[in-house]
Amino acid sequence: MTKETALVPVVSSALALPSPGRRLVEAFLSGRNARTLEAYGRDLEDFRVFVGTVTVDEAAVELLGRGHGEANALALSYKGHLVERKLAAATVNRRLAALRSLVKLARTLGFVPWTLEVESVKAETYRDTRGPGRGSVRRMLERLDARLDAKGRRDRALLRLLFDLALRRGEVVSLDVEHVDLEGGTVAVLGKGRTGRVKVTLPDATKAALSGWLEVRGTDAGALFVSLDRASRGHRLTGRAVYKIVRELGEDLDLRVRPHGLRHAAITEALELTGGNVRAVQRFSRHRDLRVLTVYDDNRSDLAGEVASLVSGTA
């Protein structure tokens, strides 16, 4: 019996169906948003290269066809390979999570009766959550305020959404013109891992920036933010393009800035202005887990340092 046939559930029409590897991978990726598809696609492709198969489907068959013990041994070897490449702990853990999820789905579909038990690597709990800070963001906005050309208006609206609403770049690039309601003062945001859009109120400055960009772009249906480059003019901006826009704007001012850093800065600033009201800032940032906000708050206020000063004063 081959690995391929060993994975086919007991059904009379199995021979007429696509290969089990293909069915499994398609089911695994089905229903996910574009950004998640891209991330999981990279993860599975990396595993395919490690295993040495021609396709991702064959890599899935190779993993599942080994049986419980050998599959876990292969995943453990892959984990060591990722660590040896000195990849970030988050990257290693995401790729291992992709394999665990794939095998979990295979079990649900009846391909195998077991799951992967290889654990993630331990990651440093501290995160730099401060971002570039309000002063740096203000300098970037001032630079854009001095520009009235199409790129300046587009980039100003981008920066306003990334900072004022703490949007992720994936949330920004997914916006269409129809999602912006300037009269009602809202924008409908599709959050990370969500299936439906939620209306978020636009501050006056953000609304003004969007209005300025739409005057140039026009209000025809389609992507809100489009490329202005000659080669790809009119096409929806990608997350990578937004990263480049923010990075280059920062570099012009001798700043090191990335889109998610603007989100960090916005959340940290929100905690400062609300006196550490993590519940309110949870609504603002759209984090599902309140514990994430406590990390921001701890890093903002340096509670450990404050307590250390108190303790040292008693000696």
C-alpha cells in the first residue's frame, strides 16, 4: 500500500476523487482571507523544500504517510532546521502551528487517527510595543501636509488610518471606496481573523485626509488605495507596498518606522491618554485578548522599574 492510498478514507468513490494530499491542502486553505493564505502558503512551501517533494500536496502526503511516531520525528527535525536557520521564534512557531493544524484537519477528515505533538519554541515575552512615538508620527504627517500631489495625499490618508485608528496594513489595503462613509464619518474595517466588517468612527483629521485623497482618486468603485507607479497604476496597493511607503517616509526623516510600529505607537498613546484604560483601548485596537493590552501597558509605564525604585529606597 502506498502512502497516497493509505491516507484515503474508506469511501467507495475514493478512486474518483482528487488525490488526498490535494484535498487536504485545499480544505486546509479554504475560507481563509488573502493575507492568511499568503502566510500559510509560505509556511507550507518552506516545509515542502525541507522535505524535498515537488509539490505541497506531496509534502502533506509525506508527513501523514509516515505514521504517528515518524511524522512527529519529521516535524521535530523540521523544528530543529528552523531554529538552526536562526528564524524568529514567531516564525518558527507559526510554521509549526501550520503543520499541527494541517494534521488536525487530516484527523478530522479521517485520514489519520493521531495529531502532531511537537511543541513550539519558547519566545521572549518582552515586545517593543512603543513604536516610533507621537513626535516621530507628527514629523511624518508634517512632511506629508506640505505636499498636495496625488502621492502626498494618498500617503497622508494611509498614515492617518494606520496611526489614528491603529489599523493593520492588511486592514488598510483591503478597504474599498464603498467602505468609507465620509458623510456618516465611518469606515468599515475587516479585522484580523474576522468574517465581517465593523464600522469605526473617523476622527476629523482622518476624515479630512481621506477626503483629500478621494478628490484625487475619484469615487469610482474599487480599491481605496491604489498604486500611482507607471507600471502598476490603478492596481490595489499590497501590504508590501504599504510597508515600503512607510519605511521610505521614515528614512527621509532619519527615522526607522514600519506600519505595525505605527499601530504600536497608536495603542501606547491611547493608553497614555486614557490613563491605562485597557478596556477602552481594547475596543480601539480591536484586540480579542485583553492580555495583549497589559503587555503594552506594562511596557508603557515600566511597572517593574517603578517597584524596583520603591524597594531600593527602603534599604
